[in-house]
Amino acid sequence: MPAKTFYLETFGCQMNAHDSEKVVGTLMAKGYAQVPTPEEAGLVLYNTCSIRDKAEQKVFHRLQQFKRNGKDKAIGVLGCVAQQEGEHIFERAPHVGLVCGSASYNRLGELLVQIEAGGRRVTGLSLDTDEAFDTPFTRRDNPHRAYITISEGCDKSCAYCVVPFTRGPERSRTSDSVMAEARRLAEQGYSEIQLLGQNVNSYRDPTPAAWNFAILIEHVAQIPGIRRVRYTTSHPRDFGRDIVEAMDANPVLCDHIHLPVQSGSSKMLASMDRLYTRDEYMRRIEWIKTARRHYSITTDIIVGFPGEMEEDFEATLALLDEVEYDSLFSFQYSPRPNTAALRFEDQVPEEEKRRRLTIVQEKQRAIQIRRNAGLIGSVKEVLVEGRNQALAQWIGRTSDNRTLNFTHPDNGGASLVGQYLPVRVTRSGPNSLVGESVTVV
Ligand code: 5AD
Ligand code: SF4
């Protein structure tokens, strides 16, 4: 067994998942081997999330487990909790040796050398960077779909959100390096690309070419071998009509737009500092719904933001009826350190937040049951992602980001994973579809 071993567990969003792929690649290039359990590892790393309090508590719970039996290990906290809590982590969990936020991953190699030399309380916490974490060593988890970071950090200041504090100011990668990475991935056989950023719509190429986001996706989608391009996440304020036009022009750009609204009440949107009104948001929905292609639309909702009255909540429910989202993520507002809303009055009681969340989720469930049932009989192309042995079904994903599990005639046990196949929808549920593969003659 190699002397240098590490274990890494990741929490949070796709940005974090992809950061972890880069961290793993960096460590392997330095001679470390990844092991599947913390017990086997000399170095234990947690790549953490602090978007809501619950996510943050998870990591402290993990660290607690090492208090007694982790004496022979180096323990590191990476990501958003690392950046947010900084050196306080050493106070709360004195056995932690490394605390490093995502804006300092470029220094990870150097920090590891310090840890190896017996360094204690090693930190990488500067947010003062104008670079993205660009590394040739990314170790990707999925052989067909690859993430590419196009920008890091966020320059918005939504009143509830920790991200500007944990990921620092927004910085875009050059279009040259994004395109080179996408071409390389296509050559390696990846067919789906997912472009990542906290606010991809405000992407601004720092080279003289000065591409905006619409131009960038147009070019990525033209790379030979790339069959699907997705992106996340959007901010309605920066979501221009040119993005819909670019998508309409090339079906490689998937039939799905995630456009987080957060609330259906213009009053709440103003106090959240979202920089758009309900009407302005609905104008974007209109562009999408009147586009040439049909797009599924999904969103994020926060209930119980400070000052949310019954009428504001009703406005969110009415918005759900009006837009009829294909899916949504909904959250109870969770007060976060450093954010403006922490100081707002009229905090909504926990119990009321819970009640509102349940109502949102029940309403949305009914919408999804209805919408998914409308797809029965249609044929959709899926990218096969896996196999559910127990159900004897293949797991597929449609361009519009639905899970479509399907049966396929016995082909002697060969794997279909990574293939694109037409599937006829035969049944539907609130969260997925079931179908059978269509034999093409
Ligand atoms: N409380 C609850 N939900 C939050 N989100 C971001 N910050 C908070 C918070 N403090 C939600 C938003 C965002 C999604 C990623 O997480 O809906 O779009
Ligand atoms: Fe969590 Fe946000 Fe950090 Fe992603 S950027 S890991 S969602 S806090």
C-alpha cells in the first residue's frame, strides 16, 4: 500500500463535486492514493457546504467522530465551511490540521507539503484571487458526462446567501481554456458537458474575444463528439434572450433551463436583493415558453424568508400554478453568517416555515404528476446512465433532464451505459418516467 493515502467526502453542489474531482487529481499527481474509507487513510478530507445550517452541521458531526480515534491522521476541511469558519474550525475541532477554501486550491500542493512536514493549523483562506482553479489533473468520476468550470465566485449579494463569502468574487475563465478543455474531453470520449458557475449567465471572457455566455454555449455545442451541453446555475437578472436564441439554434444545448426564482412576491424579491421583479422574471419564462423548441423549466424556492407574509407566500403558490415547473428544489430559509438577512426583523417561526414548505411541495407534486402523465406515449432520447438490477431496468436521462427508466430486449448482458437510445414512455410518476426502448429499423 502506498505510504500516502487519502479519503475525501464531498457535500453540497455540483461546483463542490467538481472541485473534489480537481482535488483528487491534484493529490494523485502528488503521489497520494485514494482509499474508500477514512479508517484506511493517512489524510482525511471533507469538502464542505454551508448553504444552509443543516449542511454545515454535517461536517462538524463528521469531525466529532475523529476526536478520539483520529490521532494518527491528518484531517482537512475544504470548501465553503472552511472559508466561512476559517481558523474557528481549529477551536471547535482541534484535531483538524488543514483548513482551505476553494479560492486557495491553487495552493493545495504547497499546503500539503506543510502538512506532511508535520505542520499544524495550516490554512488557505485568502479570497483575494482573480484566478479560477485550473488544473490539468482533474480526476473525473463519470466517463460520459464531464463538468467544466466556466466561472467561480459570485458578485451578486442575495440577502440570504453565503456564497459570495465562501467562494469570493466572480472570475471567468478564458474562452480559450474552456474550449480547449471541452475539445480534449470530446476527444477522450465524453459526450455530455456540464458548464458550471455560481452565475453562468454573467460569464464574461477576459480575452479580447470577450465572449458572453450565449456565444460560449454556441461554440461549445459545435464541438464534434459533444451531444449534450447543460449548464448551471442561472440568475434571472443576467438571463438574456440571446441565451434562448442560442439554445434554439442548436439542439445539442439540452431542452432544460433551471431558472431559480426564490419567491413569487416582488416585495420579497426586493428584500432578498434579487434584482428582478416577478414581472421581469415572468418575461423570461415567456421567452422560454414561446421559443422554437420545448424546454423543461425548473427552479429553486425559499419559503419563510424574513418578512414573508401569508400574501407573499400565496404569490409564490400562484407563480407555481402559472409557470407549471417540471421540477423544483424548495428550502426553508436558513439564517447564514455574514449575510444581510441575518439582521432582518420578522423572522418566520420554524413551524410556519415547515408548513409552507409542505404546501409548496404538495402543490408541485400534483403539477409534476399531471405534467409527467402528459408524456406517456411520447418517444424521448435518453443517455443511459446505469442499470437498476432489481427492477431489470436501465436508467436513462432525457435531454429535458427527466429520469426515464426503461426495459430493453435481452442483448446478452452487454452494458448500454453511455449510449443514446430512443425510449417510448409507458408510465409516469411524480419524479420519473418508465418506458421501453424503441427498436430502430
Ligand atoms: N436558506 C435557504 N435556502 C437557501 N438557498 C441559498 N441560501 C439559502 C438559505 N440561506 C437556496 C436557494 C438557492 C439554492 C442553491 O439554495 O434557493 O438557489
Ligand atoms: Fe454549498 Fe453553495 Fe458552497 Fe456549493 S457554493 S458547496 S451550495 S455553500
